[in-house]
Amino acid sequence: MKTFKLRKLVILDYDKGLEGTEVRLIDGLIINREDDYDTWLIEGFIDRSYWSYFEDKRKEELMVQATITKDTNEPASFITKMTGMHEIGEQMNVMLMGKIIDKQKKDVEELLTTLVQKGYEGEILIQKFKEIY
């Protein structure tokens, strides 16, 4: 396993035309599990005010963009599922497990923009993206 510092986390909201919601991190890490499934674990330590936001997304597949190690790095895109969230005093953590999307950010954005322009949204958008990707 390889562990990296999570510098920035953005959740792409399918129902809002892929508008990104930046989650203000107190701290975070991202782990390449280097397993047979190429999964990554993303953990954000954040303010508890995000509880209802993530509670609403508990069962959804989430596309996220994570900036790793340095603020100047290009964000990596992931398709994830929430595996847990826990209250920690006035803060909380959220844990996401998923796969990295192995294309350049520009290519992914173009594909998603095209699918949204064709009228796909929500779960259907995710399914169509997986078919093409």
C-alpha cells in the first residue's frame, strides 16, 4: 500500500450538471491499496457541518476529484462509494473506496459534458459513463 496526503477533495454532483462541491478538508489521506481490484481509499477529516450532505449521498456512486500531495498537482478522478462516516467531536471523517479513472482530466470532463448535453443525469449518467469508459 502507498499512502499520500489528500490536499483537495471535490465531489461532482450529477444532478447539478456536474457542478463540483469542494469539501473543505481539515486533513486527509488517500491510500493506493495495490490490491487485485486497483482500489483506492480516500479519507477526509472535515467539519461536521457536512454530515447531512454526505448522509444524502450514502448509497450513491460518487465521482470525485482528489488533489494529492501538492496543491499544484492535477486532480485525479475516481468513481467511489462511501464506506463510512463517523463523528469525531465537532468534526467527522468520511471514507470513500473506489477506482481511479485512468484518463486525463480533460478527456473525462469532455466525455461527461457530452453525456450531460445528451440529457443523461443521475444513475443513468453513471451507467452510460461506465459503458463508454
